[in-house]
Amino acid sequence: MRLTDLLHPHLDGVTTVVDATGRGLGLAPYLHLPDGVTLRRDDGRRALREGDLVLLSYGPDPAVHGTEEALLAALRRLRPGARGLLLFGHPGPEPEPPYHRLLDDLVTQRCQVLRAAPLDYVHLHAGAVFARLTTDELLPPHDWFGRPVPSDGFATVLRTADEYVLADLAARTLRARHQDLERRAEEAERARDAVREDGLADRLAATVREKEQLASALRQARDRVQVLQARVHMLEGSTSLKVGRALVSAARSPRREMPGLPRELYGLWRTRSARKAAPAVRPAAARTAPAAADDRLHLVHRAFAATPRDRLVITGVLTDETAEDFAADAVVNRPLPHDGPLLVRRTDPDAVVVQLSACTGHGPWALTGTGAAPDLDRRLAGLLTEARALGRPAVLWRDAPASAAPGLAQLAWDAVLDADTGVRLSRLDAGADARERLREAFLWDSTRVRLAELARLVGAPDPLTERRVAVLAAPRDRHEVARLVAQVLGQQHRPAEVVVPDPAGLDELDAAGVEVRTGPPTAAWVADWTDLTGDRPDTLLLDLMCAQEYSGADALGHAAGGADYTFVPELRRPLLVRRSLHLSGAPPASWCGRGHRLFAVRGKEPS
């Protein structure tokens, strides 16, 4: 929730908003106050009366959020009828803001909390609106939308007391579950560290083996060099070479060399006869040189890809369909039982992934882990050993019941993913599955989302960076700034960056994690929002990105004739464009002729 959405429903009767937060917070760009409500800094002395709403902050950093003493001093200056908004900046492991530290002071000052909600900012995580009571009767509470709930005296108090007890019961369960999950995460981390320590011996053994292999290769190379040197020496001393040199010299200079040629040839014949009479001695290098041919191994693999390491690289025991789906967002190399360790060494993947379905279905790794193919089990164990020796994590993708291949559980895994491998949006039927199914798959069930989970586990490039959107805008006044902020933060697929000529007044976007910058966009996709006079639905970017992932198009928008979810030769109004196409500067009318794919999405167009 935005700060303005929490604040504005409680501005009825308020004429002045008093900022008593820490000096590190500048909340003016967040508030978007309506006409008739002024904002001023708190001087620390003036009493806060009816018609005033004070902004307070409570957080772990006194330089940003102020001190607890200053907050309590502001509470003591509240007079009946005054209101306040308390902002919490605690992002720590607590499942909720530490409101208990302030609860007694709020009760002492006769302050009633009217509404509390989480905030979507990097330094402000929750907020609570409260009011200083004027009588002994409670004010009516507010629902989620900020509307007052009708008050009925004792019934309101009774409802509040009952809800407190029941909410505390639910909160205790959630807190216990949170602590249990934290404990499990710590145990899993300790187990992973133990596995890594156990793998040090395997890595050392692999290093020793590699050293021995290199030493053996060096000895063989030296032996081959000695043999070649001996052969060259024998060739240079051969009579045939000397006779050939003599004939070539005579042919080049007949007048000078020809008279002495018979004498030279006779000397060569006498030397050859003397050598034949002497006993033959084989050079030592020739006696010790191995006769075997060069035995170096060469890798020829159909799935090998050498590209800059800006994508997730997987060496995976995968099914054909999964490998095809993963290849859209990652570099996939599929080992065979005979070349697994060699492929891991040559490709240096981010992770070695074994899909359980690939071990129970059809393919070269079928029956692995079932006990019916011990040789495949040994080869898979060797593949994982090689991965550990290189420091690469081994991940078991358990997309089927573990009982189907119980032997896999006996191997040492760095991580286990219990989920299906997701679905590519291009495999869905936009007509049969409708837009809601596409949205659901895009957000939760797509192959790209599954790969992002794997990338987070192994510390590899995140495939979801391909979904980043840059919004181009040029707000001209504070009203358009407020409209731009509301439209950006209201999107269900939030933009990653907003590119504007002047970033003034857009601090709220920065605080919400949206980068505000000038210059060319850096995100993978660009949406042109320079016209801020109309409204945009909160599903605009979500539907456009769903359509892009479904179609693989380079530009999306509205087409003539109301075409929907189909490729078109021209777009009447491009709404989402690939960054490289946007920066190329080519006119939209020429995009199709240049080989770019254009996809039409019918929806509400900004007026």
C-alpha cells in the first residue's frame, strides 16, 4: 500500500499535516496532499490540536527515523481531536512491527488506532493512523478500504475486545510457524555446510587426480619431443639428405659446384660404408618413447553452447520437454551416461540439475535411482562427484514422488526443489485458458519463475531480468507527477525503472524500489507513457508481458481492426517494445519489414 492511500481517507476535517519524523525522512513527495491541506515541519513546542495530523516515525535507525524520546514527546503534545500517522521502519526478522513498545504510551495519551496497513517502501514497512479521543467513547473503526464502520457504543467495544483475542490466537500460530520455518532454514544451512565440508575430501582427491593427469601428460609430451628431436637428428645425418643437398647446390651453381660434385659424392659413399660396418646404437630417447598415438580426449556434444555468462547455465539430466522449455531462458547441456563428468568440466555450469521424471521415464537415464540399473546409479554418482570437485551445486528437481526413484535420496544433494518444472506460456491456449490463466501462469507457474527459484539457490543470473520494464514519461506539473506515481505503483507488474527528463518529485518511486533515472532505458522492455492525460488499468503491463512471453514478439500494442492475440504486419499504437528495437530508432512502420515480430493485444487504450 502507498502512504497516500493510507493517509487520505483520514484527512476529513484536517487542515494541517505536521511532519515530526526524523530528519532523514523527506515525506513531502509521498503525500500528494489535496488543496486546502498544508504541510509544515514540527517545531517541537507547539501543541497539536483538532485539525492537525502529525506524522511520526519509529525505526531502527535514529538518523533516519528519529528517536523514541522525540516520538513520545510528540505524543504528549496531542490535544483532543488531533490525529496522527505512525510509520514503522523495522524490516528485521520480526513478523510484525514492534508496536508493543508504544502501546502503553498510546493508551496513556488516550489515542485510538483507527487503521493499520503494510507499506511498500524500502525504508517504511507499515503505518498506523490514530486519533486523540475527545470523550470516553471509542471512535468507529475503519475497514480495509478506509470507510468507517458504524459504531454502536458497547457493541463496538465488545467487538474490538473479541477481535483482539481471536487475532492474538491467529497471530500466535503464525509466529510459531514463522519461528519453526526459521529453525528449519538454519538446520538446512548447517546441513548444507556439513555437506560442503564432507565434499572437501572429494575435491582434494579430484585435484590430486588432475595433478597426476597433468604430470603424465607432461611426461608424454617430453618423450614425444625427444623422439622428434632424435628423428630430426637422424634425418639431418642421413646420406639421402646430404646427396640431395649436394645435387641441389650443383644445380643452382653448375659452373662453381659441378667440378667438385664427384669428389663429394665419393666421400659420402665412403662415410655410409663406414657407418654400416659400425654397430648400431639406438638413442635412449627412442628406446623409452611410447609408441602409442596421441590419446587426448575431445568433446563433441550437440548441446554445448559457449556464450557470455549472462544467462543461467545448466548441466541437466532432463526430459526432452523440460530441456526444450528451459532452453528458452537458460543454456542447457544434457549429459549422457558416458560423458557426464567430461561435460561438467568443459561447460562449467552454474548448477547440475537432475530431474526425477527423467530418471523414471524414457531416455538415456531411465531407471536411474530405481535399483534396476546399478551402472547408471554409479555414473550419476560420478557426475555429482565431479560437480562437487568443481564447486558446483547439485540440485535434485523432485517433480514426481520420491518413491519412484528412492535411490536418488541416497546421493548427496546441495539443494532439493519440490515443484513441477512449470509451463511455458506458449504451450497454453489463449482462447481456452483465457487471460486469467495466462496471468496466473506468468506470475506463479511459468518455467521462467521456476528457473528463477533455481537461480536464487545457486547464485546465478536471474531469468526474471528479461521481464524488467522501463517506463518513459515526461510529467509537466505536480498533478502529472502524482498521476505517474499512482499509475506506476498501481501496476500489478511493476516497472523496474522510470525514465524522465527531470526526476524531481519522484522520491516515492525510489522508496518503493522503482529506479528513477535520466538517459536511455536499461530494462529489457520499454513502455511509452509520455501522455499522462488518461488512465491506465493496473493490469496493462501484466497483460502485455503475458502476451509477449506467450508470443515471443518484439513489439506489442493495438492493431487496426481490433485484432487480438495474433501476429500483425503493423501496430496502430505500440505499447511495449524491446529495448534494442526502441534504441534502433527505426520507424514503427518499418518494423515488420525488418523481420521484427509484432503482436496485437486488444485492451483498454489510454484516452
